[in-house]
Amino acid sequence: MSEVTLSEIERRLAVCEQAVKDLSDKITATDHNLVATTTTLNSVLATLGELKGAVESLKARPATMWDKLIYAVIGAAAAAVITYLIGGRV
């Protein structure tokens, strides 16, 4: 077996410590990237929710317009019937 000297052990230890530090730095950078990505995704989801609300309100507009038109036609027909009834009795 070969003898391992103290200087060789110290060199290997330094290499291992540097590797651990590099891995720690990469993990920290990945954590920061994950936070940034999560923030961006939350912003996108909030915007998507706003867009869905806007689309739903635009979908409901034509129905509201048709409702108003139907109420106007019914009101006009009722006014015509009342006018006819009043005018016919005089």
C-alpha cells in the first residue's frame, strides 16, 4: 500500500471543501432562480385571472343588450295595447 502524506490529505481536503462550496453556491443560485420564477408565474396567473374576468364580462354584454331590447319591445307592445284599449273606449 502506498503511504498517504499529510500534505496529500490536506490537498484532497481543500479540493473537497471547494467542491462543497461550489455545490452550495449552485444550490443558492437555484433557490434564487426558483423564487424569481415563482414570482413571475404568480404574476402571470393574476393577469390570466383578470383576462378571464374581462372575457366573461364581454360575453355577458350581448345577453344584456338582448334583454334590454326584449324589455323595450314588451313595453312598447304593452303601451300599444293600453293605448288601444283606452282609445277604443272613448
